[in-house]
Amino acid sequence: MKKKIITISRQCGSGGRYIGEQLAKELGISCYDEKLMDMVAKASGFATEFIEDKGEHMTGSLLFNIASSLSYASNVFYGNGMTIQDEVYLIQNRIIKELAEKEPCVIVGRCADYVLRDRKDCLNVFIHANEEDKVDRAIHSYGMPEKDAASILKKTDKARYNHYKYYTDREWGMSDNYDVCLNSSVFGIEGCVKIIKDIVEMS
């Protein structure tokens, strides 16, 4: 297996996280999503909820980040002049690189495709889906209110786009940045898992 690291970038509601988890299970390797957030939280001193909420959504504005994290006020400054988001991003990068060196794995989100861009053993995947399917999944699987689901999905993806652009100067979701782009509305969740698994096993 030459492609031993699989990064999964995904639209909100596309099922990308579940695809990553199922893929890892079938390949018999670790999946880092929530576990990665726990590791970043432990290393940074921030609460896991803060890392989960802001780790892919933080903007370039220090004032915005401080205002958004008042409940974690004791951890806002590190004394090194860095913004909250830069500190979290650098810690996250270090952990992602350490994981890639340590073992074959699936890494969901967190700009992992960019962080590991110099490695030749990565397969970078982007999962997207049709709007109606994303909204349906958001309501029935994620428990979002029906009247707000479409708006929440849009805002989440916009935040991911801005975060990715800010740190990579690349366009999030642009096919040129990935090895494989899959529409989970067309292939289904299990179909996406099978396609990625086949590519990994062929490489």
C-alpha cells in the first residue's frame, strides 16, 4: 500500500466524516477526526469543544477569535504574540505530521491535504454531495432543525473555505487540490468507501 495516508476533505452534510471512519475500519487503520481534536486540545490547553468548533472555522481576525472564545478566556493568550488560530493551527500541523510519520491512517479535515502536501504516500480526497441530500442528512443524521439546516450547511462550508484559503492560499473544494473528488449523492456512502479503498489497494 503505497498510499498509506488518506486525507478526507468534505462538504458539511456530505457524509465525509462517516466515509473516513468506515474506510479506516475496512483498511484496519486509525481514523483521526475527533481523536485529533482531543490531541490538539490536550497539547494547546484549549477545551475540546473550542477546538471542534473553531479549528476549521477560525478567521484571520484576532478580535473575532477572542470574542468567540470568552468562555475560554484564561487560555486566550500564550505570551508569544501569536493569535489563537495560529497557535492552534501550528499545534495541529505538528500533530498531523507526527501521525503521518507514525502509522498509516485516515485524517478528516484540518487542512491535512495541505499540511502533508510534500508527502508522496498521501491520497487526498474531497467528498461533496447534492444540496437536497446534504440537507436531508443534516436533519435526520445530525439533528439540525429543518428550517435552519440549509443555512447552517452553507455557513459551515463558507467558514471552512475561508479557513482553508487563509492558511493555504488555495481554493477549498477545487478539484486541482485533490487526487479524487467524489459525489456521495451519486456513489452513496458505501460506494465512496469502496472506491477509495480500491484506489488505496491498487496504489
